[in-house]
Amino acid sequence: MSESPLSIDSLCAEWEIPKGVREFRDVPGGGVKFGCGALDHLGAECASLGGERALLVTDPGLAATGSVRRAMDSLEGAGLDVVVYDQVRENPNTDDVTRCVATAKKAEIDLIVGLGGGSSLDTAKGCNFILTNGGTMHDYWGVGKAAEPMLPFVAVPTTSGTGSECQSFALIADAQTHAKMACGDKKAAAAVAILDPELTLTMPSKVTSHTGIDAISHALETAVCKTRNETSMAYSDAAWRLLDSAIERVMIDPNDLEARARMLLGSAFAGTAIENSMLGIAHSCANPLTAHYGIVHGQAVGVMLPHVIAFNSARSEAADPYASLGGGKKLADRVKRHLTTAGLDRPLSDQGVDPDSLPQLAGEAAQQWTAQFNPVKATESDLLTIYKQAFEGG
């Protein structure tokens, strides 16, 4: 990897972030490679895993940036044959995975590379489940349901949002019901995650906004969820510090490479925190908004997050974890500021949401998997109140 002043240590130098966190000791896969120009080492990493025929999973828009060509050149330069599946869609569903599997089977691949945002990485993971273990994604809804070994997977994120490169879960929606299925297995984790900040420079402004707020929501929800622990909290804290320090900078100057690097590293730390703990009701409330109204996930979780923080921090059982982040009111105000800077501080009433649908949304949010991990038990009535606050704004 080429020398770069944007090392993990240099980006973490302002805070006393533990060495173990900086080294990603708690990721489920093989490891994390970080640095400007890291994409050029993709081929060597894949060859070291024994790969000969790689499936490169990506989206149509990314090819226009030149990143796909760079990835192919690196893979082919290391002696691998490459077949590209570039039809990834946002919020992939079971039909998307089926199409990707068909491409993989035809090419008889022995390694998978996911290049792009969380949708590309999730599609690649979903393909790996079905290609190696058969059945449908429904068979893997939950944790540890893949009986057979899976192909080596290399994750190359081009956005600073989901942190999927540091997680063993694939989030795939049911094509008919639109329910999001979290399919987790340690065998699905990336053998190597390659973090190249230069790849994020081409992100459009809206993608930067949505993914950045999503990463912040991961850092803050993992910091207070019921299953938080010493390991996850270390990653949550590191993620929040990096993201909080960088999101305004990157919105003002998209070419600020150091800010981009902080966002990418913060996103990966937050993803590692999810892997070692879980999320909460901001995500539970966001998913029905995406399913029924097509609201982009970062926008959906962002509009809910300040109201969720206010709800949680008003209860004694959540007071301590929020105190470590500066206090609930201060934190909610800080998130609102980031939403405003990102152009996402919009009430649900301004996003096409029918007020009569709020009870249905609350009922569905109560059934979401992440709801059970919220630091405060939230009833369907509580969630309806939170939705109403987000609808009205302020």
C-alpha cells in the first residue's frame, strides 16, 4: 500500500482511541486495509485468498467514475479472470440476489468482490449465501443458518455509510412484502475490507449526506443499545468522534480528502460496533418509511434520530449512556445541526407521508428486529408519538 499521511493513527491522533480499535481487532472477517490507493492492491489480496475467477458486484453508476475499471485492472493484473455484475439497486431485494446468483453460477466463480455502497456489499453477501448453501434468502433470516463454507469475499466500500464491510450480515428485502431480512453468519464476513478514501471523492452530494447521517445513526444507536459492551462502546465512541468532526467539512468541501478519510474510517468503526452490539428504534422507525414511501434510508433514519434520542434520554435507564456522549439534549441538537448542514432536516410532512398512516407505521416499527435492543422499551403508542413529532418537525 502506498504511503499516505492519512493513516489510521494520524486520523485518531486527536483522541485517546484504544490501539485495539485502531487495528480493527474485533471485525468478524480477516482484516481491514486502509489507505489512499488501497484499491490498487485488490488483485494481490484476492490472489492471496486463492481466487482465480472473481465476480465483481457493483452498481451501474459506479462504472462511470472509473473505479470499476481500476478494480478490474488490479484483479486481471494479478492473474484473475473477472466477470462483472453491475445491476445492483438501492435497498436490494430477493430478486436482485437471484439475478446476481445467476451471473455467478454461469461464470463458475470462486471469489466475490463487492465494490460500492452498502447495497453492493449486501447483494454480494446475499449471492454468497445462495451460491454456496442453496435455498432462498428467507432460509438465512437470523443468525448462523449457513451450514456450508462460503466463498472468500472482499469488500471495497465507496461510500461512508453502512459499515457493511465490517459486518457479517446481509440486509435483503423480501421482493413481495418489502420486509428487510437481516441474514447473518460469520462465514459471510469479508475476508478483507479495503478502505480507500480516494474512492469516496466521487460520491454525489446527496449520497454523501444520506450515507454520512446513516453512519452517525449507527455510532449513536450502538453507543446506547441494550447489548452495548466494552468492545462495542469503544468503536461507537471512535466512530462518533471521527464522524462528528468531519461531516460538516465534507459537505462544505467535497474534495477535502482528510474529511473523507475520517468519514470512511468512522463508518467502518460504526459498522464494527454494530457487529459487536446492535441498533435501536431509530432504525426500526426508518425501515417502514423506506418500505411504504421510498424515503432514502439515510433521510429516514436521520429524521427520526433526534426524536428517538429525546425519547430515550428522558428515561432514567438511558441517562448514563447518553451522558457519556455529552447528554441527550446536547446530542439531539448536534444531530439536528448535522441534518441541517446535510440538507436533511425535513419533517415527514414535507416528505409525502400521509398522517393517517402513522399508526400503521408505528405498528410495523414495533415489530422490527432492532426495536428489542433499544435502551428503553418503546411501546407501539410510544413509537406513534415519536412519528408524530417527526411528522411535525421542530
